[in-house]
Amino acid sequence: MKTQKSKQVLSEPLAEPLNGATAARVEIRAGDGNLAIDRLAGGEPLLASGSLQYLEKQGPPARSLELSGGQAHLTLQGGGGQPWFRLPWAACNGATEWQIHLNPTVSLELNAHSDGGNLRLDLAGMDVTRVSADTGGGNMDVVLPGQAARLHVTAKTGAGNVTAHIPGGVAARIHAVTGLGKAIIDPRFSQTGKDTYASPDFDRADHQAELTLSSGAGNVIVDTL
């Protein structure tokens, strides 16, 4: 018989030093939890800060930070699997919450994963060049930065909705695929193929984003900030 203690949710702070890094590859695997990422706003000399919840029986998340020639590699790895049975059509939600703030002065490549929780990536004001994010069944919400030069974004979920918010000054080419849901795309992006939409000035624009968005059962939604 499982005790209540085995399901207890604990939390630990995150504070990874910057150590002079100017670029970073950040890989985050939040187990079955919800994950929210945004910019570090306080100006601290940190690469990342925040808080990481975990189930007591799984132990604290593993973390690793390597630095070489101004290039950092940060890895955060959480435990997997909720300790209770969940029907596949139940509401998407994770067992734990991760809140992570990344340094906006560092050029970032971001890889974010949850086994089944919700992901929210607010990249406004950040220097991001590549994003790969996926969840087994949660909802995905991505806010793009307004100064994206050549940003590549891949976001997918097995069952939830994928929503991308694109600033008005950013041209985009969007590949939107959904199995059972609908593609709901802002009309400023013209359809150029079966599942492809693009800004009329995409090839000439200074600020570009190429997005590949997919959901197995939910909707793919693109709007303008």
C-alpha cells in the first residue's frame, strides 16, 4: 500500500552560474511535469534560475553544467511517470511544476521535453536561435522573440493543442500538421502548400522564424502578438 509520503511533492531552487558564457545549449527533461520557461529578469550573473518540483520517491532532478570557450551546456533531468493511473483522454496536466528563467544575454539553443505535462515557453526578449520542444500529451504554448534573426522552432504534442504567438515584426514560414484537430492560422500568413503557410515577405525579412508545429489529436494555432 502506497503512503501519502511517497506522493509528496518537494521543491529545490535552481541557480546555475553564468561563468562568462556567451552561448549555451540547454536541455531540459521535466519528467511527467509541467514546464514553464522565460527570461531571467533580475540581471543576476546566472545562466539559469528558478524552482524544480519533484516527487519525494523519485529524488531530486539531476543537473549538469559544462563550460568550454564561452559555450555552456546545461542539462536538467527529472524523474518520470506519475504514481497514479491516468486515462489517455483525461485533462492534460503534470504531477510537478518546473519554473525556469534563462539569461537573455546568452545565445541559446533550447531543447525542452515533458512526458505528458504542459509546456509554456515565453521567449520574448531572449536571444534564441533554435528551439525543439515536445510533450507526450500536454498543451504547448510558445511566445517568439521580436528580434529573431534566423530562428528555427519545432513544437509537437501527442494529444494537446500547440499555440504559437508570433510578433508582428517577425516574418514566418509555418508547417502545421494535426491528426484529429484543426490548423487555425492567422490570416497574415498565406497558405503556400497543403500544410504550409508563410509571410509574403518571408525571404526578404530581417527577422525570420521557421516553425514546424504538430499535434496528434489537438489543434495547431498561430496568432500575432
